Amino acid sequence: MPWWNLARNHACADFARLAGKECQQQIPGLSRENGGNDSVKVGLVGFPGSGKTTVFNAMTGQDAPVGYGGEVRRAVVDVPDPRVEWLSALYRPKKTTFASIVFCDIPGEHGSERRGLSTAALQQVRDQDALCLVLRGFDNPALEHAPDPSAELEAFHAECVLADLLFVERWLERARKEAKRGLEVAAFERMLETLESERPLRVLPESELDRSLLRGYSLVTDAPLLAVLNREEDDAGESLADELEGALARMGAGGMTLSASLEAEIAMLEPADQQEFLRDMGLAEPALDRFIRAAYQLQDLISFFTVAGPEVRAWTIRAGTDARRAAGKIHSDMERGFIRAEVIPCDVLEEYGSEQAVKSAGRLRVEGRDYVVQDGDVLRVLFNV
């Protein structure tokens, strides 16, 4: 009997209720498509004793108590970007706004068993732009079992596949009763085939799954996944084991290692003290910087900049976004009334030292609505509504 049929007969009533009811619409908040307030929302999940909350503290500089089983903790973190700092020094605006990430520490099941997400936690997971699964790679005397990150990864993967499978099956059941046809039904049938083969939806290329048909459903296995192996301080710099790396590759996920306790200690220091501490520990940079790069790469995210008016600001978009849609990140009126965009790559602006010098050299470009915005572009949008 397939594993998902066995699961249906046991502890998955909550998932079934969630799949059949709560997940018909996206949970209010930040959508995957446009980011709402332009922050990327990353949900931290993990099994008991994995050090998930310590990772949250390491990423945010907070001192949240571990073992807290209440509501989701949230913290906003600026995305470090020297280009924003340089633009701010050049234009001297009243306000400088970096791109940002909202870290969400999502509580799961508690106790000594290797159990995963509750129904309430799964609701929160569905509301994230990306997921960070914290895996235990250290001995914990409070837990009976030895660390087994590969088993934790597989268990989490199975839960998420099952949750999506139940939802997709119920959606198709309703569609058949209503005699629905068309591209959306075909997309759900393709997803059912993938999930029944125990594969996550994120492995399907756009050529096989038109994700524009899925907006609003927030399927868990379609979200980008980054696994963080939480290790002892002495082992933090070691690479992921081949078995774990191979499993992540099959799931279309990324991975990195860190020592959460060490990084949380670093995050609490003043910036100058952080640099000295990092040098003493032989670390090139804090884990937050590595995490952000990995998260951006997984989601295929880039940044463009605006410098008009009193603010220098970084904006986050997916690679391949055209100028008109990028303008819509700034304001919907700009997308609706888009005329053209003046474009200066940030490195060109740095090379010449000023907008006027760029214009005099003929390096300012005027682009239309179909121009694909590049990482580091400085945009000035002309529009009319």
C-alpha cells in the first residue's frame, strides 16, 4: 500500500481538514507573487530540539526564549547591500530603505517525539514565500535519539507532500463533480501525478506547470526550501554529507551549515565587535549573509533601485521581470500608466560618479515596457494616469 494511503488511516485528519477547507484561499498577509510590503517572508520550521529558535535569534539578533509553543514570532531584517549604501552616500536622501526579509519562527509539535507541523503551523507555512527547515546535527541530552538530519528531512518532506496531495485530490474531486475542464484542471492533474510519485512540486519546470494558474493556493511543496544543518561550533564549517546533499538536490532544495548558538552570540554583538569576533573564529562573514544569498538564489530574486525624491530604496523582484511589472512593485499606478524607464546600471553609475556624467557619456538607457530588469539597475519610471 502506498505510504500516503497508510498516512490517511492514521494521524492526518488535521491535514485533510486543512486541505479541504482552510487552503482554498491564501492566508491573509504576504503573498508569494508580489511580497505585499516588498519584504520576502521566510518561515523557519524544525523538529523539537533542532535549534530552530536559536537560528531565528542568529538571523534576527533577538533573544527569543527557546521552547516557546505560542504564536509565530516575526522579525524584519535588512538585506545587507553595499550598493544601497553607496547610492545613499551619493544622493544623500532623507530616507534609505534596504530590501528586507521577514523571518517567522513557526512553532510545531512539542515533546520528545520526532513529530512535525500541527494544523495551525501548516497554515502558517502556507503563508510563506520560502521555507527554512532547521535540521539537528548536534547531540542533545534532552532527546533520546541521536541526530539524524536525513531522517528529519525525509519526514518533513513526507508531511508536506501529503498535505499537498490531500488538497490536490479534493480540488480535483470538486472539479469533476462540477465537470470542470481546461488548463487549471490539467495543471492539478499534473501535480497529482508528481505528488503521488513522492516528488515536491518545486521540481516541476515552468514548461510542465504553469504556476500562474496556481496563484492563491500556496501549495507547500512548491515553496522554495532551504535546509539549515545546525551543528556544534567545531563542525560548523564542514560540508553537508553526500547523502543529505543528494536528498536536497532530488527535492529541488538548497542547504547550508552553521552553528546556531555561535551565530546567535555573534548577532547580539555591535557591528565592530562582530567583525573582530568573526576574525577570531576564522569566519569570513556571519551566517545571515550566507543565508540571504542562498535564499535569493533559490527564489531567483534580484534587486533594483530607485533614487527619485527623498528616498533611496532597494526593491526585490524575480529575475526575468519586465520593466512594467517592476514599476508595479513601486506603485500600481506606475504599472498601469507605464510609458518608459530610464535605466542606469549601478556599476556604471559608480564608474562615472554621477547621473550627469553618465548622461554626458551616453550611458543612460531609455527602455520600454518589455525590457527585462537586471540586478543592480537604477530605474526612473515615467508614467501617466
